[in-house]
Amino acid sequence: MKSKLFYYVVLLFMILSLPVFSSISNAQLVAYWSLDGNALDFSGNGNSGSGSNGSYVTGRYGFSYSFNGSNSLIMVPDSSSLSAPGNLTISAWIFVDGPPTPSNNYNVIVSKWGPGGTSDDEYFFIVTGDTDGHKLAAGINGSGGNLFEMSNIIVPYGEWKFVAMTLDTSTHTLSMYMGDSSGITDSYSVSTPVIADYDTAQPLYMGFLDASSSHPDHYFRGKIDEVRIYNGALSLTELSKIAQQSQDGKIIWSQKAAMNVSRSGPGIGVVDGKIYVIGGGDGVCSFSSKNEMYDPATDTWTTKAPMPTPREHLSAVVVNGKIYAIGGVNSCWYGQVTTVEEYDPTTNSWTTKAPMNVARGTFGAAAIGDTIYVMGGNSGSGSELSSAEKYDTLTNTWSSIKNLNHPTTGKAVSVNGYIYFFGYDGTVQRYDPSTDTWSNMATNPIPRHFFAITTIGNLVYLLAGSINNNTASTETIAVYDTASDSWLNEIYPIAPWYIATVNCVATYLNNKIYLIGGGPFGGGYYGLNQVGDIPLPVNGDFYENFADWTEMGNPGCAGTRTVSILSSDPPHTNVLEIKSTGAGSCGGWNGVEQPLSINTSNYETITLKASVKSISSTVANGCGFEGIEAPVTIDLEYLTQSNQQKHLIFLFSHAGGSCLNPDPYNNWPDRTFIPINVTQNEWYDYLSDNIKTLVPDASIITKITLLGGGWDYEGRVDNVELLLSPTSSQIPTAIELSSFKAKQRGKKVVIKWETASEVDNLGFNILRSNSENGEFVKINKKFIPAKKNASSGTKYKFKDKNISKGNTYWYKLEDIDTAGNSTLHEPVSVKVKGKAFKKKHHKKHKK
């Protein structure tokens, strides 16, 4: 396997898991440090810092900063945005290694507090030393006095915890919180007249508090990750949502091959799994006609036929496998055009089409079926437009539609039969083609200009751009939920090295967001290409270490219990080994765990997939110790609808019998056991039933643990995955399927299907399995493209020639829309009869 770098290399074995975002409505994010290899501020407010005497190591998510407890710190220069205007929230994930030195010092999380007395003091958030019982504490200085408050929340050593402090001046309340991936578990509040409204020149520090000359400075001993500061007091519910965000909500970015020609403000379209980037600006008042095709499978760019009319700030829309390059700017200062040119990737040729009625640039364009809708933008005189029109690709004609409710520039997407136009002023207007009406939707609380845009199911992603009335760039992503008409503004960063923050383009394809081109704020042109994986919440395909996991367990009263990575155990490489030796008759368990936050209501099915190997086991009293005695055990911890904590436990053992039964002397109403008997010293590939069926009361899956249990034992595990199939309401299908059939015809199986309608359908794949619940594998070597003019439905056929007599095959149809969304349809089966092979056998006999 490839060497693994968590944040910089695309992870393997990924399937779609829609990110979890929290809705922050009453407070603005003023600083966000993910600490993934640097101290950049991803809020867009420019509060980036620098670390000294520490190091970036594996963190709660991605990387974190490790502080040595003696001289490590991160310093962020003073800015007005870091001085709270009365209300305040600080949150972070922390891993405290142990007490500070000396023990009456503090483990400092965040401080803006100095040695010069009240003139330097604003706020701090700390964990006290052992003298005070290592509790959360906070200090506030401002109108109303100077406050130091120690909570009753004890912070444990040696584990990751989510912590937060808030100051709400409307209720005169200082609060502190602690939690984990399940949400907030501990809280403390006290009434205070103090308002955090002082603005000093003191820098902000992470891991350090600059004490006066008569006291030693305070440092942090451990790791800090995901630090956020808001200029308002978040509620307990909002903080719980932030705590519950786990790795399935974090986009993992990697660098890919750059374009051959750097460009800003191009158009982008996807046809047959290839990404086309067309036009754009490649210099000051220099407009490009370049057309390049990116193949994700080979990470290569190919130059294609150039667009006849060079232009920037155009829109590119895909309809029936062709790309329409519409409008844009082709001269300095408001040189908007009406030009429309069609590119056919199959012939690598361009055709000029009927022009728009109105010249426009920086406008919205999106398609529903065979029709393209355009709206807004800048006119040739530079004024913002309210006009809108539509283009019939079948008749090559333009006609006017209802004007926007108000004029603006922006970008558009189509979702579930509607057009959504996202204005640079933060407005969102939705067009209903059936009624020719525009509706005003929820306004973006943090408007951004020159962003890239793409969709995943019901969610619309706005990436990068500029904020604060177009005065500062942002390296963040905001998400709009079309289903609930709400903004999910817990903002996630784009790649930390991505310096092209405005006029980029984006698309979504095969579970990945591609962010391409653009330039830095203030001018410039880049050919950058970044890929953001929407990753699986569990990465159990192990590499040289198990950095995504945390060691856990009960060492028992004797022996040595270890977890390690074995480089090879054919056919697997880099597998997790869980082992106990020398325990005698002393029971215990050990392994690794990983926090999760999977809302089961978002998925139709959730299944566990794993490869396990049971090597040895000596266990206690009929395998009854804690009910988890097996060389390999996989424990899924979950919360019920009534917020009870329970476990679904998969036991893998070669011992069989009572060794796979829960303890008969104990009652475990909070545990559901699934025993699996395996052959000793042989790898076993396991795929569970639907977890929603096994534990119907599961609401949120909060943790997965891989462990061994008993006296002496040895087990190995690899390729652990939770396979998540979204509900049909989350990811809309591109087709309405009338029929899907499979039938044996001689030496082949013929699969036929018919669609009743197709909207933005890219095409199909055929997947096959040897069992209904087995693993389905794609069998068509080439993608099956959607037929032209198929909006009202059509027929398709595929032949499977690789069959054997006596076998039963299960087939699934996968349709993929032009945005890359994939939908699987219910399977059909065929049992291959031997009669079809008699002729072939007869010929062999004659030879």
C-alpha cells in the first residue's frame, strides 16, 4: 500500500458520507485554526499565527499542535476582531498529557492576557493544575471588573475532549462546557457582571499565558486542535453540534496535476467522467480560449479544440453530453457579450449557437432537462441585471422569463427541478419553471463574492471567494441546504495550501469536489487543481500506523497487551494486530477506537465490512469475561432516540460454542451481540446485515472500537468500513426507471432497462454480485452514456458474457447525473442454466 499522510494524500476505499455541519445563527466566526500543518486562520479575518518549539502531529481530526509544557506556543498578532465586543465563545479539542510544571500552574488553552495588569488583560481559557484538581477555568477582564472563575468540570488526562467557554452579556452568564463526539456532557454556569469589551494590544496565544514578572509563565502540556472563536455566545445545542462533527464532516484535500495554462474565471463542465475547463482570464485584460480536459483516472490534462471566442466570467452548462459556453467578458471593463458556443466532446468541435438576448458576465446559468436558464450578472455598462432568459437546446432559441426579484451578480445551480441563484450580495432566489416565478430564500449570513459553486444532493457548496464586502479573501466553504432553506455555516476550510481564492471553479464527481484555477485576492492567475474527498467516517484500511485511532483498553492484572501494525499478512498488507500474552488467568481487553457521529436517519442502510483473522485465544470461565471474549471484536457504540448509550458488538472467534455467547451470569440490556464463528488462522471477509435492522433503536453511532478480549489472545483486522447508503430523499435520482430486467440468452445474460424520464442524466453502470447481499462490482468496461433526447424516457441494453453454468448472478443498475451523483436501483437475479453450455462441451469432447 501507499504511504499514508492523513491530510495530504487522498484516502483509499472512500464512499459518500455527507458532511455534518452545525448551524450557527447568532454569532460570527472571527477565527478558526484547524492546525492541520499550520496556524492559518480559515475564518477569512486574517488572524493567522505561527508556532514555536512545538510540532504538528496526528490530532483529533487531521493534525494538531503538540505543546511540550515548557516553551511551546502559537502566537497570533493582535487584531480588533479578536477583542470580543461583550459576548464571546472559545471552543477547542484538547488532549492534556498531564499536570503542568509546577503543578499549581495552568494548562493554557487560549489567552489574550498580558503581564502589564488590566491594561493587557482581555480573556483566557485554561485547565487548572493538580493543586486545583485540573478543572476548566476562565478569566475575563472588561466593563464590570476582572473575573477569574473555576468550574467543577474535571478534565481527564490522556484523552481527547471538546471544551468551550461562553460569555453572554444579555443574561450576564459565564459558562464552561466539556464533551466528546456525542455532544456536551458537562456544563457549568455562573452569573457575572463582567463584559468582555476591552481592546488591548496583547497578542492571542494558544498554549501560553504571559504572566507578570512575579509569577512563572503558564504553558500547555499536550495537544490542541480545531480552535474557534466567535463574537457571540453559542448555545449548548450549537456547541453540541460542533462537538458532534467528526471525520465524516471534514473534507480531505489533495493536490492534483495543474492545468497546462493558468486561468481565472473559466467555465467548467463534466461529460463522461471527464472535467472540461474552458476560457477564463490569463493576464490583465487578456482573455483565453483554452479548452483543457482533465481525466481523474490518470490525473492528466489534455488540450482540446479552443473555444472560438476568448472570454472570462462565462458560464458553462452541460446538456445531453454537450457543453454550452455562454456569455462572459472579452474586453477590459465591462466588455460583456451575448455569445453562445456549443462544444461536442465526441467530435472535439465547436458550433456557434443563437446569442442571448442580453449581454452579461458574472451571471448565473443552470439547466433543467433540455433547457438552460440564465439570470442576473453585469451588463455592458457595468450595472447589475435583473433580467433572465432561457435557451431551448433542441430548437436553438432564446426567450425571456420572469425577472429576478432584485438585480445582482452571482452563480446558479439546479436542484430537484428548481434553479437556485446565489447572489454576491448574499441573497438566494429560487426559480420554479412550472410557474415562471422567483422566490426569495434564506440569505447567506456571510455573503461572499467570486466563489466557486457545486452541489451534492440537496446541499449547495460555496467555496472560497471574498467576504467582508469584497475586502478580504476566504479559504472556507459555506453550505446551503435546499431541503430546509437554511445555511449550515460551521465553515470548513479548503486546502491550506490553496492560494487561489477568487474566481475558481468547482465540480463534484465520484465523491470528490474538484476546485480548479482562479487567482489570489487582488489579482493573479493560477492553474491549481485540488481534490476534496468527502470521506468515509471510518478509515480502517491500515497503513504504517493507526494514526486515525486511539489506543484503549483494560490491561487486566497481569501480562502484556499490545496493538501494532504488521507490514504483511498475505493477502493483506499493513494490518492491525491485537495481542495479549502472559495474562495467565487474568482477563482484560485492549484495542483502538475512533469517535464517530453518524445520524442513522440520513441513511437507508448502514453495513459493517471488515477482514478479520482469529489466531489464538485462552479465555476465562467459558468465555464469559465482560461478554466480549474473542480475538477480534468490533464494538459500535450508539445513542438511542431517548439518548441512552448502547452497544452493537460483533464477536469473531474460532473457538465457537460458549466462547461466542455473552456472559450467562450477567445481564447486558445495553448490548446486542452478533457472534461470528471463523476458521483459525484464516482471513475472513465479513459483511454485516443492515445495522439499522440489527439495532432499530440506534439514532447516532458515536464510536467504533476494534479490540480483543480474554486472557491470552491474538487477532488481526484490516479493511474496516461502514458502508453508508443515503436515503432516497437525500440524493435524487437522475432517472425515473420503468423497468429493469435480466434474462439468460444462450451464453450470455442480457440486461434491459427502460426509463420513463431522464433529467441531467449522464449515464449508467451495471454492477454484479454472486449474492443479493454480497459486494457488487462494476462489469461494464466502458461507461454507458445516456441517449440523446431521452428526457421523456428511452430503452437500453447490456450483455454480460462472462458467466458460468449453475451460478446465480445479481445485477444492479447505477445511474449517474451530470453533477456526479450516483443512485443504485434494486437488484434483479438470473440463475444460469447448464443447457446453454452443451454445445461448447460437445466441441471439447470431439477434440
